[in-house]
Amino acid sequence: RFHPHTHYPPRVVTTVPTPPVFTMAATTLTLDGERTTGQDVRTQNVTACLAIANIVKSSLGPVGLDKMLVDDIGEMTITNDGATILQQLEVEHPAAKVLVELADLQDQEVGDGTTSVVIIAAELLRRANELVRNKIHPTIIMAGYRMAMKEAIRYIKSNLLIPTKETDREFLMNAAKTSMSSKIIGANSEFFANMVVDAVTAVRREDPKSGRVRFPISAINILKSHGKSSTESMLVDGFALNCTRGSQQMPQRI
């Protein structure tokens, strides 16, 4: 019995956790689909990448053909740019999507060579698949490709790299004309090459400490205006805004 005026010593009550009990149903989980491994899936991936490369292969170079792409609502796009063509396509294959992302990354980092990088990547995959069929392990092929990449970079730096301090205007003009040769503005490459070289040299920056020269291309903005010819394009030595004036008395140039 419990007496209210009697002192009782404290008691410690501990609880022992009960281990969980898992029960498994007798049914088997089934997935709708097939699992493909080994040489079969490699062949499928290479075939999908080669199909993507064949689409843009005919648009490569100065004699390349333009592609006319029509979407579901009838919107038409005519271009020979590899990244633009691949972006308009509805690619569902996982391996083929890698080439689409590769072309987009090339366009963001360099701005040119989107078609070439897709064709080269697909050809490397095709050659690698032939080596796998000859009982060469894929890891060895990847190691060989990495060694070839390092050797190619070493050769470019030692034989093909030209310091920016040694480049004159004629060299920059030829580089710009080469990039424009396969584009729509290739017929007016002389006009646009002069404009591009002037714009790039205007944003030239040199570090006084290290002496390193940089050309921040992101500092060059392009404003698109409708209604005139492409040869009426101009380079504004300053900052331009594509907007309308609130009053006719407001200045057009400051």
C-alpha cells in the first residue's frame, strides 16, 4: 500500500527496444521491360549516335546543305548549325542525348564547331565498338583515347598555338572568315569579319601584373533589329539599348 508520508527510494525504469519484425509477401515484383547488357546495348548506343551524326553530316563545311525543320505547329527553321538542328530534334535515346548536350556545350564554350564535334564523337564510338568486337576491353580503349587526347593537346600547344601578342589584324580576319564560311553571312564575310575584329580588339584587356591578354567575348552584345539588310549592321563604340523613346524630344545618342 502507498502511504503519503513515507519516503520511497527512486526507481529507474528502463525500456528495452523491441527489434523490428519484417515480413515479406510471397508475391514477386515484376517490371515491365527488358534488361539488355553487354555487346547488344553497346551496338544500340553506337547506332543511335551514328544516326545523329548522319543527320548533321551533310551540313558540314562551306558546301554543306541547310536543313529545313518544321515543328508540330508549322513553325519553320532553316539552318546549317549543328547545335540548332539537334535542339530542334526530339531525341529520346539516352546515348544520343549525350551528343545533343555535347553540341550545346560546344556552342556555349567556343561558339563554333558544333557539327564537327558530333561527327568526331560518333566516329570515335564506331571505331571503339570495332575494337570491342576484337576482344579488347573497353577500359583499355578509354585509356588509349585519353593518351591520344593528351598527345593531341601537346602537339597543338607546341606547333599550332600562336600567342595573342603576335597576331596581327590579317590573321584575325582570316580566322573570322573561316568561321563564317559555312554560315548564311558567308557571302558578306569581308564586311562582317571587319566588324567582328573591331569588336574583339575593342574589349582587349591586359593584366598589368602577369601581362596576360584576355578578350572577354561576353562584353560584346548583339542587338537584333528587323526591317533592314544585314549589310546595314553597324558596330556601336559604346553601350546601345534596344528600346523606344518616351518622347520625340529625347536624344537618340548620348
